[in-house]
Amino acid sequence: MTAKYKEGSVIKDLISKAVAKVGFNCENVEVTRPDIAFGDYSTNVALKLAPQVKQSPLKIAEAIVEQLKKDKAIKSATVAGPGFINVAMADDWLDHQLNLPLNVAPTLQDKKYIIEFSSPNIAKPMHVGHLRTTILGQVLVNLFRSAGANMVAWSHPGDFGTQFGKLIVGWLKWGEDKALQDHPIDELLRVYVKFHQEAKDDPKLEDQARQTFKKLQDGDKEVVALWQMVSRLSHEEFDRMYDKLKIKFDVWRGESEYNHLLAQFVDDALEVKVACKSEGAIIIPLDEQNLPPFLIQKSDGATLYATSDLVSLKERADEVNPDELIYVVGNEQTLHFQQLFAAAEKLAEAGVYGAGFELPKLTHVSYGFFRLKTGKMSTRQGDVIRLDEVIDAAVQKCDELLLAKNDKLTKKDREELAQTLGLAAVKYTDLQHDRHTDVVFDWDKMFALEGNSIIYLIYAYARCNSLLIKSTSTNAGDGNEVGWSEDDKQLLFTSLELNHAVRQSIEEYDPHHLINHVYEVASQFSRLYSHNAILNASAEDRARRLKLVAMVKAQLQLLFDLLNIDAPEKL
């Protein structure tokens, strides 16, 4: 089997020690899994060292092999070709690895992070475009916590800005109280879309919206009361959706909560000459960073999301003192975050954030979007697939599949299982992709349940559980002991790559590495199950394979926990 992953620490440490003992130093020893005919692991370390030490790679490889043969963990070590080293592991080492508990290495212990994610705009329904930030953000929080980090899950919803001037103007002109009472978010969305439709023919509406937002900033009682109503109705809708998706925030703090700080902040930035006036507006020039200027106040005196971001950054750093502040926001906002981070550095250096203020590491975790076949989703045009629709469609699809596969399930059990599997399918379909990839929204592809899918993993999980339960009431077979088969070893070796996959997912802020690892584990388990006796194996073979089954179940359970998926024990 050709390697798909480079190895983690266990094998690399053994080889690194052998390299050191023969007098060489290689900081990055690469270890792969070769075709089974060549051994369990392979390394090209001798080929990498040869140019550095000006010796034959074959001679270096032979010296390293002699050291490896002295290690009890190694069954055999040989040189191949011009200097490749192939290693086979001893059975005792395999047994030892199998008996180790499943632990995610605490690589982030004593580290503190804020992850900002989801942060929807109030007065609009959550749509499929919110899926990636919401799901990815929560899983990153869970993933970092699993490695020992102190996490703060933060939402910074868009509850302030010119768009609320538009909404309030639209509501006063076209709003219907009865519709708001029956379907509040639908009615607010209708008004918002109608505003944009009408504004195409009546540009004065845009001026009215800007003036109304300025009134909101200045505390006009009537406008503030309408805004508070919109905010309350929106929060109720968000809470309902977050409960369904099992999303939990430690802090929920919208733009509006920083409004009282914005004017002073702008004045401070002007005073130290980090900001300057430009055509009536106020900007932070970023010429030295080769970036466009960062607009922090419009010519009409209204501040922007950028202003709130700069102020909230300082407030969060003071409140939490994180090592890193991570923003999970789409690719389309890349320029905004480049400007934000550059402006924050200038402000910190100039003392606007206070004497002795230390800027935490700032990271934009970008991602591609779900897109309609007609293009990006937009609430301005009303052409949007709601997140509710996505979930309902997934649940319905799973219900149909369950009915086709098992008509003995009661309607209640089938509906409950469909709800669980439908939500799981939505999350998994999103997260199994590289986060940078744009995903064209396609119902059939999104809910395909074959191959690398959540259903495949849940079936593997249920099969593991079934085997472990049956093992308590059955006896081993009376055949001869086989020992470690190739399928046994390949499953173990794949499983041992867990912490490498976790570390890669954390370093790249992308859980699809861990998802692909667990899928590989499940695939290796399916091969073991199909080609080898487990419950009917000889006593020692059975015991070993049941430990492998337990290891697979544990890794599947770890993934389900990180994804906030409730996997059923049986299907």
C-alpha cells in the first residue's frame, strides 16, 4: 500500500535516534509506508544526508540500518536501491502500540485562543452560506480544546451598520405587523429585498437609509426601539438554529456593543496621525503594506464594520489575553483582514491601544463558499437556500434511505434516526472538503451516502459496536493462530497516524485532514472485517483483532465528538 501520510513521532523518533548514533543530524526525518513487500515503514533519510555530509547514501544507509537492528522495536531493517531504508516492526512493538490508550497529544496546553465564527447579520435567515463558518468554527474550537487549549468561542454578529438603516426605512414603508408576528424573519427579509428592488428606481432611498442609520448611532428613541425589536426576533431565530446544530458560544457580542467607543477611537487614531482625513472620510493609509487605505469613518460621520473590528480586537485582547485571535470568515473577506491586521499593528505601535499593549497573533481562517449553480447566494436578490431547507432536505433524504433499507423500523424510530443522520450528513459534507475549496451546491452530491460519507463511518461504528457486544457472549474458534496479518498491521499503522492528522488539522486550521484519516481507518477496518475472521479467530488472534476493533471505534467516536454528531450504537 502506498503511503498517503507522513508519519508522526513514534517511528520518526526511532530513526532519528539511529541517525544521531552514527554521528549525523537530520531535523526532518521523513517516514512513509511503502508497498507491503518492502516492509512496514520506509525512509529516504540517507539520500537527504548524503549531499550535506558528502558521503555515499548507500554507506550512510548501511550505518543507520546497523543501528536500527539493535533496537528491540525493529524486526528487520534493510537497504534498498541507492539508499532507501525499509523497516519491519517487531510483534512485541505492535502489541505494545495496540495496548496504548487513545489520547490526543496535549500540544496546545497552556495556550489560549479566541475563535470568532458564524456571526450572522440580524434580520436575515441563516442560509447555506453560513454553514461553513458555523460548522468549521465550532469544530476548530473542539479540536483545539482536545489538544489542551483554553478556548473562547466568540460570535460578533452584524447588528449595526447602514443595512439596518435600509431595513428600518423599508419596514416603516412596507412592513406588515401580522406577517411579522407570524413569520418574523421572513417578513424582515421581504422588506429588505423590497428595499433593494425599489432603490434601483429611487436612489433617494439610499440617502434615507444612511440618515436613518446615523439616527441609530446617535440614539434616536424610535429608531433604537425598532432596531431592538429586530435584534430580539433575530436572536430567537439564531438560538433555534444553533441548538439544532449543537453550536455553543462562550461570548455573543455584536457590533452595537462597541458603538459608544467608536468616536473616541477615531479621534485617538487621528491624534497620533495613524488615521487621516480624505475627501471628508477618515482612513488609515496602508501604502507601506501595499494595501488600499482602511476606511474607518464615512464622510457623513458614520462608522463601519472595520471600525468595530479594530475596537473589538483591542477589547478582546484586554479581556481574554489570548495567544491568538482567529477569525473564521470566507475567502471573499481576505482583503478586509489583511487591512485589519495591518491597521491594528500601526495602531498598537502608535499607542492607540494603550501603553504596553501586546497585539496577539491574528489569523484569518478563510474558506470557500457553497454556491448555487447560478452563482453566489445573496439576500439582496432573495435567491438563497436557507439552512433550514438544507437540513430538512438532508433529513428527508435519510428518511427515504432508511425506509428503503429497513422497513421494519417504526415510524418514530426512523424519523429520529433520520434527524440524527441528516444533521450529521450536512456537517460531514461540508467538513470533508479542503476549507479553501468552493463547493457548488448540488442536492444529489451533497447527500450522496456512498464512499467517503458520514453514513459509511456510522455503519463502521455500529459494526464495531456489534462485534464488541457479541464478543462477550461468544467463544474463540479452534483454528491455528495466524499472528499479525498484513490487514492487522495496516489497520494499526493507519490508526497510529491519529496525532499526525490532529496536528496537521490544527496547524492548517482544517479538520478535513482528521476526517480523511478516520475515513482511512474505517476503510482499513472494513478490509479487515471482510478478509479476516474476528469472533471466530483463534484465541490470540481474536483478542488482538477485538483490540483493533475497539481502537477503530474509539477513533470514530473521537471524530463524532469533535463534529458534535450523535452516532447511533446500531443501525
